[in-house]
Amino acid sequence: MRRLFTASGGLVIVLSIVALLGWWDPWNLVHLRSAGRWALWLLPLAVGLLLLRRAMWRLLLAVVVLCGAGLAWLFDEPGKRTVVGSSTDGQYQIVVVRSGDGLGERQEVKVVRPAGWNTRESRRPLLCARAEFNDAPPMQYSSVAFTGPHEVELTLTDGARHRIGFDPGTAEPRLTLDVWCHLKGAGVRTLA
């Protein structure tokens, strides 16, 4: 019984650290964010195992949390990812992520630095365009091309072209174009 209590306590600490690192993610690591989400789902199971005394209740809690995590995995829509451009040296890619957010479809254009487990992706997109209640946004991504080692030219469906630089270490853009996404903060330019 004491071993199970100690193991459950250790599991709570490890899952808490992974969840916190996944939420914070100062390195923009794609796989760390994903591990953080799963650690957050499994944390109630570990806390329950730590707190509950009877084996029957522990088993019931484990089944409920694991079924909930399984359903979340089935219905989790991380978005359809499409690589639409690569830098000449192959060090960076531009990815378009299409996903639903409950009110409509969302389109984000992001810079990615593919490197296996060390894959980095910008938190903020170059462009975020969202359809609201089945109304298409007035402009979306049309094409993209690398114009320099750390600069991208983004063309929208209305013909407007925007040159946006990005940080080579974190892949964060210097400017985010916002079309109905209601993003806040410095470096966000609202277009519609």
C-alpha cells in the first residue's frame, strides 16, 4: 500500500512538471506541447490514485479517466496540416493548419522548423483567418514563398502581399495578420 502511495505521488509530480512545461514551452517544441496536453488529461488519474484508499474506487477512477482521455483523443481535431513551402536550404517549412473552433473553420499559416523530436513551431501564426457562422472571411491565404533566409512573402486572396520576417531560433513571426480571429498583443495587424 505504501509503495502504491509513493508511486502515485511520484506520478503526480512528473505529470505536473510535464503539463507545466507543455503549457509554458519556451522552446516552441511541438512534441512537448502534445505531451503536456496528455499529462494534463492523466493528472486526475494520478491524483485519484494518490487520494483514494480502496482498490475498487481506484479502479473505477482509472477506467473513467482513461475512457475520457480516449474519447478526447478520438474527437480531438488537431487540424489538417499541409506543408505549402520550404526554404531553399530545407531548414524551415510553411504549414497551413485548418481546424474547427466551434464557431467555424480556422486557417493558420505557421513557420515550422522540422527536426524530428526537436521540431519547433511558432506559437503565433503568420496569418490567422477564421470563418464565423459559415461566413467565409473576406481574405485568406492564397500563396506563400520564402524571399530570404528568415522572411516569407504571404499573398492573400484579395491580392495583397505581405513580407513577414521571423526569428530563426523560435520561428516566431515579427507580424501576425488577423482576419476575424480577434488576436491581441503587439505585432498583430487586424485586416478585417
